[in-house]
Amino acid sequence: MSPSKDEEGADMQVDSQYTVPTGVQFRYEDFGGVVYRRQDDRLFFLNSRLAVTLLEMAGKGTVMEITAALQNANIGDKSTIEAVVLKTLSSLEELGIIYELAGRQAETTRTNLPDVANH
């Protein structure tokens, strides 16, 4: 389940990870893509192929890693791609189409804690 607007971060950061909530479906179209949010029966038309590509890449790394992958596709320099990706992700988050997960550093810290469940 996705967090409420009050629980969401203000803006995406380069070390952020994000995901598409359960009940959100999307598909590519000639103009960009269509997103359906079942929770409130809303349909969004995205006029950006990048936005749909970012939805497809959800959960596959941090914003920085996704930016690097897009840079490898030779679509621009790193700083330009990063700025556009962060702006696009922030817009998708405002619409409730994605939400930010804990950064990878926090995730690593949790996994380094000892397992006390069996003690």
C-alpha cells in the first residue's frame, strides 16, 4: 500500500529508490503513455516517453543508477539527464503514480543489524 501524501518525501533525491504502488498500471503509447490508478479509478495521459520508461524502471535501482543507465543509452550528459529524471519523478510522485522508498544506505544499515529473533 502506498503512503499518504503527508508521509511522502517532498522531492526525489539521487539516492532515492521509488516504486509503482499496487493497483497502478501503465502502457506505452505513441504520445507517451497511459496510466490507470485503480485506487480512485483515475486515468492519466503522460506526454513523455521518459516518464513511462521511468515507471518501467521502478524498483530497479536508485535514481543515480537509473540516470547512469539512461546516460549509457547516449541520450544526453549526466547532469541534464539527472535534472530531467528528478523533475519527472517528482511530478509522478505528486500525481500519486509512484512513491519513494527508503534510500539504499538506510536499507544497508538495516541488513547489518544482528538477527535477534532466535535468541
